[in-house]
Amino acid sequence: LLLDMADVCVCVCVCVCVFVLGGCVMSGDWLIQPPIIMKQSLKDYIVDPRDNIIIECEAKGNPVPTFSWRRNGKFFNVGKDPRVTMRKRSGTLEIGFRSGGRPEDYEGEYQCFASNDFGTALTNKILLRVSKSPLWPKEVLEPVVVGEGSSLVLACNPPPGLPPPHTFWMNSAMMSITQDRRVSMGLNGDLYFSNVLAKDSHTDYSCNARFLFTHTIQQKNPFTLKVQTSRKVAETPPIFLSPTGTDSSRMMVLRGQKLQLECIAAGVPTPSIKWFKKGGDLNQKVKLDNFNKTLRIDSVSEEDAGEYMCMANNQIGSIRHSIYVQVKAAPYWLDKPFNLVLAPDENGRLVCRANGNPKPLIKWLVNGEPMESSLPNPSRSVVGDTIIFHSVQIGSSAVYQCNASNHHGYLLANAFVSVLDMAPRMLGAKNQLIKVIENNRTFLDCPFFGSPLPELRWFKNGQGSGLDGGQYRVYINGSLEIKRARVEDQGTYTCVASNILGKEENQVRLEVKEPTRIVRAPEHQSAIRGTMARFDCRVKSDLTLPITVTWLKDDKPLSLGWRLKKDEDSLSIPKVHEQDEGTYTCTVKSEIDQDTASARLTVLAPNPMALPCVDYPDSPMDLEVSDPEARSVRLTWIPGDDHNSPVTQFLVQFEEDRWEPGQWQNLSSYPGDLNSVILQLSPFVNYQFRVIAINSVGKSRPSRPSRRYPTNGASPDAIPSGLKGRGTKNTNMEISWEPLLDTEQNGPNLHYSVWWRRKDSGEEWNNVTTVGAKHIVHNTETYIPYEIKLQARNDFGPGPESNIIIGYSGEDSTNYFLFSVHYLFSHIFPQSLHSLRSSRGVQTLSTWSGTNPWSLTAF
């Protein structure tokens, strides 16, 4: 797609049409789609023997795909094994052992095939193995007797597990063995002493192995270490304990894996370790661990190959050891094949490029079978890593697999080729009304579909030649840009899409509106306490656009009550007091624009010679709590002296000692002629109350607190707000929300239940419970819509469920335009992929899902 960056930005912003829908052929009201693998288990899949075995295989397509499995290269008849079931409308297998059987009997290599009338897609081959945590072999360990200053290695030799266990050393008090430059554990789990001191004599050096899957720890019989002391320990030069000698055999590590090199030396005094790389300095990727004894690179690349040297030195001498590192690479993608949509008699190509060390071998399959074993097809040929299609015909749709492999690993990608012809069809809503502010830029959208690629033209009021140039610009995605909307641009715009099979049109009506403006803005002013302040906010707007006027004080919504008055053009504040001081903002909104203006109010103290003797009111007294109910209580008090200024308001505050003890918070306010009110309370709060009187001068001091009043707990009433789902990476979706306030929890042990599933997939909800305010869903496909809902719970039960919202997994920043286009059609055709076809062939913009590696050695 040949677009400059400005074109790309416009296309993304307006989210308009694509010409082909990722190989989805429209037939009546149906979407025809070859199978696409959506979810599958890991290639190297280790399972817990205590659980049922679940091997995932999820795919979408239309017609709905059917599923079959191969085990160890042979057809696996799921129906003949009573322990194996396949989920409805899914290929996922579940193997249960409630009626007996051994998980080990089901170890092996599994592969899922998803098929419909238009092709077959494959998962990778899934190597299923059962986790193992064998017991430590029984052994009798004789006491270890060494002289002070000697080196020592205590062997761990943990039992082999699947996956391998994590090892660590402890004593009989379950305290870790202290490690330092002199004493440390090696990569193999052994405990190394560069030199032994008298204080090392103990009877309980024990190596432990923790097995991750079974969450068990096994302990080796403890070593007893006896150190024979002497009057003087002789100094000795360094010698290497691990590895030994002056150099090591060549070490091979794969690109992207972790590299760990180790040098542990003995000697008196304890040697120090330094690392070098021949021919250059250590780069920033290198980390030194275990008191410089271990060199680590977390993700190796080709430039990390070479000769590494460690040097051990003390006051007596120094030695060196060389380790030669060779970096190889399992296959990795340069260009994955993408789905391809062609019209009859068109040409196209699928490209599959991968790199690795050694260079991967590329092999093509069609519908899961090697191409050489399929029927000859004169319309396609294979040239190296590319399949070239010539003059394709209806009925030749298929799913192709590219396999790239070397002896370090493999990659597998599915890509389908759909061949279709279709008259133009409009995809957007009919007869849309677009409103735009005068002199603003606007876009009229006309999403369409057709094969061969339709030609699109725009007309205004059904007359004249096509619009393009000057004030107008037509983009290849069908959008019409009007660079600066004027009143004379109002009217009905018609877009017409045509190809050799027919044409179709759609209309968009454009209305140009006057902007919404504040023509008399509020002005900064000062007012004497007790007088009136007034802020103007006169608005001019388009008569056909309804507007709303709202006021903020210090950027917070202003509560308009019995004192503050708002009319059409102003805000009035009678009898101002110190609490009224601040910045007032008028905001006016229409459905398509808004305007704001702000001014500050400063409250001045009155001249004491000009006013009667007035003062702050006295504090209310004798607070009494009565009439208890489940969620309310009556509070009564005696007002204090108002000091010649009537009390206009009583403010009731509360403090609770569970979440924010000592912090007083506003509960509610009441007119100044009341002294007995019903307070609405929240469950599971230990309240105490106080009251503040307010007159024209200001606030009284708070009353003395009431006695405490605890309310019973209940399940949550509130639904957490701000629920959303968005990707922080292109392989995840972060679900987040605003946590409930402390006084909304209603009971102990508040937590949140989160549900999510792919939109319109019909699959079961995924669910997790958390005490935090977010949950990250990992291993998602790129930019997929999800349905999400949320519920708060406590020990008294669940609260109400939220409405279902739509969230999206992460975008691929390098393909931002493609995913923005996909976003539009995920709402129009949620089961389709979206592609863009250019007049010089087809160039696919569909998102790739279901990248599935597969070893060539299996064939």
C-alpha cells in the first residue's frame, strides 16, 4: 500500500473501509471463512499428574470447523476412549481420570486439524509430558573431614525431575546457608568453599530440591563437616574448582536463550573473579551474579558469540580460564505468509521467509498435506520460499502451511487463499447524517467490498462529475475529505462503487453548523463577605443544536442548592462567605463541540465599623444517636448560639476506625432549622459523628463526637466503575477498574471476580478472582475484542454484576494502521479478518492469528 505518512494518519483516524475482508466471502447474509486457529497448547506441554489433562485447540471459520486429532503421527479416535472428551464446537480435548487410568499413558505428540469446506488449518505438534518429582535416592553420607584453608565441594546431585527442580542449601533450622565470595552454590547445585574456616564446622548442610508443578520440597540427607584447625593457614595461589583447567570445550547456546558462564576458584586468601571478552569489552547486556562468579546474558544474540575469559587472583597469584561460546539459532520469521484474497483470473503470491543458524529449510503444505502429494494445479508454482498463483479460478480456495525448520527447531504458519468474485456491496450504515462545525475538516466514510476491486466515485446532490481535487480529496479506502467545511458544502453526497459485476451506492447527508461560543465570559471579581457575587456566561450557538451549561468550582462539579442559583446566562452566589472563594468555570457543550471560560472569586472581610456584631456560631452540643435501623440512624443535637447571624446549614461529619481512623469526612448537610435528622449509612462501618454549624460568617468549631455506632455487614451494593480492557503489549490485555471506596466495601475480605471471553465467540467465560484493581490476560492475539464484566464480593456474598463492556488486546505498533482498520470491521463482521487489495494485485492487511510452528523432522 503506497501511502505517505499523512495518508496513513488520515486512514487510521477515520477508520474507514477495506476492500476485502481477510478472505471472508459474503454469500447472502453469511460470511464464508476458511478455518483459523485461535488458541492452542504449548509445543512443550508439561501437565500436573493430579489434574485432568486439557489440550487446547480453538478455531473459527464459516462453516463452523470440524476437528480431528493425530497422536504420534496416527489418527486419534477420540470417541473410542471413554476418558477423552472433546468440547462442543471446539477441538479442545479433556482427559479425565476419575474412573481410573494413568496420565503417563497419554504422553506423546498431539496435533489438531480444523477443517471446513474451504480448507484445513493445523496447530503445532504438542509434545505432552507428565510432570515428575522423583524421590532423592537413599544414601549414607560419611562425615567430611578437611583441614582449615582447604577447598571443598559438597555435591547436591538432585533427582532428575520434569521440569528440573530448583535447588538451594539450608541447615536444620530451615535457614539458608549464608553465601559470599568464599562460599556459594554453583549452577549445578553443588556448594563450593574456596577455603574452609573453623566456623564452617556443622552437622546439617542439606541440599533441597523444589519441584514447581507439585509444589513439593525434597531434602537430601545432611552433610557433617568437620574442620581440623591449625595454628597457621598457609596462603595458596588460586586454582579453579568449576570449570577445571585453562579452557572449556565449545559451548553452544541458541539465539534468544539465556547464557550462563561460571568460574569458581579456590585459594587463600579468597580469590576475586573478573571477566573479559576477547576482542572487545563486555556489552551492557552482560550481568554478573553470585559475587562475580557467574556471567549472565538473558537473551543471547549472534554478536554475543566469542571467547570469554575469567581471571581469578589473590595476593599469591592469578589464573585464567577461557570459554568459547557459539551462538546458533532456531528458525525465526522474516516474513510470515499472510492471507490472500483474489478475484478470478487474478495473480498473487504467498511469501514465507525465515532465518536461523543453520539456514532453515522451507517446505509448503496445502490443507495439512505436503504440496508434492496434492493434485497438480497449473495455477500455482513454488519458487524457493514463494508460491506464485496464476489466473486463479473459483473453487481453488485452500489453507496453506509454511514450515521452516532446522535441527534446532521449527516454525509453522497457516495462510489461506480465497478466490471470489462479487458485485460491489456497501458495508456502512445507509443514509448517515454527519454534522460538522463550520471551517473544520471532516471526513465522509463509504466502506465497501467487492471483487474485482471496485472503482469508487463521489458526487454531490447527484449532479456533476466525481469529486476529487481542490476542496475535496478521495482516499483509496473510500473516504472523502472536505478540507474546510463551509455552509455551501451542505448537501447529500453519494458514493458509487462499481466493477464488472455491477455497482452499488450509498448516501451521506452533511450539515454545517455554527460553532458554540461563550460571548460574555465570567470575569475575576472580589466580593465582601455577606454580599452577592454574580458570574456571567452568555452563549451563542447554532439554533438547531441543543446545548447544556454546567459550572465547576476549582475543577469540581458545583452543587447548586437553595443558595446558589443558575439561570440561562449567569451564576448567582448570595451572601458569599470564605468557602465560596475559588475559581469558577462555565462549560457549554453541544453534541459536536464545546467552549469554556473561567474566573476567580475573592471574598473580602467586611468593615467592622459598618456591620452589626456578628460572629461564627457556637458548636452544636449533646449529640444523641437513636432509632437504629439496618442502614440508618437518627442523630439529634442542640444548636449553639448563632451570634447574630442565623445558622443556614448544619454539616454532619463522620469518622470510622477501620480504614482511615482519625480522618473526619463529610456525610451530609441539612438546613439550619433542623436539629434531628435521619442519617443514611453504609454497612460494616464503625461510625462516630460530629456536627458543624454554618452561618454567613463561616463555620463553627466541630461538636464533641457522638458515641460509636457500628453497622452490620452486607454484600456489596456498588459496582466498581471505570471497567476497561486494553493491551499494554501486543500479546496481552490489561483489565482494570476503579476499586470500591472503603465505605462501599460493606464487609470484610473484599475481592473482585472478573470474567472475559472473546466477543461473539460463543465460548465459556474465563474467570479470575483478585483483591487488586487489575488483571492481565496473557498470550492474547493481536487486537481482538473481548467481552468483559466485573463483580465485587465480600464475606457476606456477591454484589451486582457490571454491564458487559468491550475491551481489546494489544496492538502491534508496527502495523498500527492495519489494526485500526481491523477495529472497524471487528464491529461489523466480528468473525472476519480484514484485508486491503490494491489495483496492482492484492496486498493483505489482515491481522495474523494462529502462528503455529511445526518440526520438519516429523515428515
